[in-house]
Amino acid sequence: MSAAKQRRTLPGFGLTMGLTLTWLSIIVLIPLAALVLKTFELSFEQFWGILTSRRTLNALKTSFGIAFLAAIVNLIAGMVIVWALTRYRFPGRRIFDAIVDIPFALPTAVAGVALTSLFAQKGWLGAPLAELGIKVAFTPIGIFVAMVFIGIPFVVRTVQPVLQDLDKEIEEAASSLGASRWQTVWRVILPSLLPAMLTGFALAFARAVGEYGSVIFIAGNLPNISEIAPLLIVIRLSEFRYADATAIAVVMLLASFIVIFAINRIQRWSQSRMV
């Protein structure tokens, strides 16, 4: 065998795989395994009783229900933003494009304080809404606003590169065959963007479900009303009720795995369509 064939890319597959498994085990697998093993200290009746308690169910409903609604709004708004940034050229477009990434870089606590100040009853947006009888801060509506804020970049950054790479000749061909603008959008463009749209929706939903910092400032955190599941986990830990915290955390972990599995399936489906 020649010397060229004996050479391998540094540091080599064996060492690379070993480091990968080591880091994944230390950072991800061991903590998650410890969380799951902790639940085995509970009987099924205890585990089920914790999850079906009124406060836990309401916290889970608040987190998952509002996160789902926020993801739908982010999908619609994100598509409008992507279309404007991709299909049009206007002054300040690059600035607006950069603004989309602010929720990525902004500390969640800062986002929560800013949103609370903005939507408080005497805030710039909260005051006119209060005159209309709409209270945002310290209500479930505030949770919705915070989840929309932190989730919008996931839809935009997932769909934007796909729309940019979409060949405009396809649109021109549809137009030449007599399709109207709306027919081109619904029958040509959206089917091509569907996998990216579903992925962006799932990412925004997953991010909103696990959000903590920006939500607790604006939510009000009233049990059974505006209390999210991550906050309830922290409360149970502070009360030294580790069994309760572990049970709720396992449900959140299972939901995360389901979302990740769905995203992977969507990506594989998208790749199979492109072949």
C-alpha cells in the first residue's frame, strides 16, 4: 500500500470518534441518563400522581399550548418577513435582516425586562392596549408575546436560504403557462418551501416550550393561570421536592425528543424529495 493511501485525515477517525463520544457523554448523555434514572425512584402511582396534579397539568398546558400558538404566529409572520427580505430590495434591508437575529444574541432576561416595560399598563404599548381593556403584562398574553419574540428567528433563518436558492425560472415558467401570482405561490413556491417551513415551526415550538428567562418576567407566574412548566420545575427544586421536579422534567425531555425526531424526519423527507 502506498504512503498516500496510508495517510489519514488528522486526528484520525478513531480519536475523533472517541472525543465525540466522550464530550457527548459528559455534556449530554450522562446528565440526561441521571434525570431518567432519578424517576425510577418513584413508583408509577407516584409519578402519575405528580403529573396529573392540577398545578402540573395547568403548567404543562400553558407551556405547550401557548408555545404552539406562538409557533403558528411565527410561521405566518416569519414567511412574510422572509418574502420581504428575499424578494425585494429596499433601503435598510440589511439592517432589518440583522434585526431578525437580535433574539438569538439578546440575553433572555434582558428580553423579558424589555417586554415587561413595553407592555406594562403604563408602557408604550401597554397603555393604549389597557385603554382597550387588553392587559398583556403578567397574563398568559404576555407569555405569548415573549414566545413569539424568541421564536421568530428560527422560522426566518430556516426558510430564508431555501427561498433564496429557489430558481426563479420555475415561477416564470408557471406564469408563462397562465398561472396567476397566487396560483404560483400556492402551487409552486409553497410546496418547495414546505419542509423548511415545518422545520422552522418545530424549532420555534421547541424553543418556546423550553423558554424561561424572557417569560418569567412578563408572565406574572400565577399558579394555574400564568405559570410555565420550566418555572414550576425551579420552584419544586427550591422546595426540595426533587421527585416532582424530576417527573416534570422527564415530560419536557420526552417532548424534546419527539420534536427532534419530527425535525429529523422532515429533513429526511425534504432530502428524498430533492433526489
